[in-house]
Amino acid sequence: MKTDLNIILVHGFWGGAAHWSKVIVDLAKRGYKNIRAVEMPLISLASMPAEIGALIDEAAGDLAKN
């Protein structure tokens, strides 16, 4: 199993990053190290794809530094 992946967890409309806490613990126990749960301010649904894309780009940059 490949554990050096970047995992970005994005909550739904009524959720928040804290809702991923149990999932993060489980993924960490399985050996995954690059896990992020992001808090997305719901400004508009139209802006969410760009915001998520920026997070993916940031994670890719962090991986390149490792």
C-alpha cells in the first residue's frame, strides 16, 4: 500500500474539518502521513472548486519539499 500520498479531506455543507478527526486517526494508524482536513468557508459554491484546487497545488508543493 502506498502511504506517501497527500490526502485532503474536505467537509460538506453542514460540516467542518473537525468532523474528520476519527478518519485522520484511522489513516494515521494505517501509516499515512500527509493528511489534511481543511476548513472551507462557504462563501459560494462557485468558488469552492478553485479553493480546493489551490489546496491541492499547495499539498503538491509540500510533497516536492520532502
